[in-house]
Amino acid sequence: MPEGFDASLKVGEEVPVRKGWVVKSMTMMYAGMPSPGVYSVAVTWKEGNQAASANLFFPMDQKGFDLGKGHVSVTHVDARSIRFRFEIL
């Protein structure tokens, strides 16, 4: 079974999803629902004083996506919160 964890986030909350050698850290934040039927997550990569981020948008019926070297399986999402399992591949 792949290594991973379960998480529940409210809008604006974030959770670390990776710490590694090349990319020092990666976090995922729930950014809410910018429009009906669409949810968004923000991903941030950090290494030293360098950082990058991206806002990812998904239709409500998409319950999974790859993130870095892992997979996010969404079990619940609404305008205020998201529950998911992150599995390291």
C-alpha cells in the first residue's frame, strides 16, 4: 500500500505534502470555489529563498489528480472545505 495521509482543510488552510532533497517543501492550500461547479487548490514549492506557486482549478466531479510525486484522492469538497487522501507514488 502506498505511503500517505488523510487531511481536511478549510478555505485558506494549508498542509505540507512533500519534503525532499531537490524541492525542499511543497504545500497544498484549499482555495475554495471560484464559481459553481469548480474548486481550486493552491500549491507552493519552496527552496531556500526561492518559491513558486500555482492555482489549480478542477470541476466538482473530478475526484483525483497527481501532485508532484503523489496522488490526491478527494473524498469530499464543498465551498468551505475539502477532505482528501494524499498518497506518495
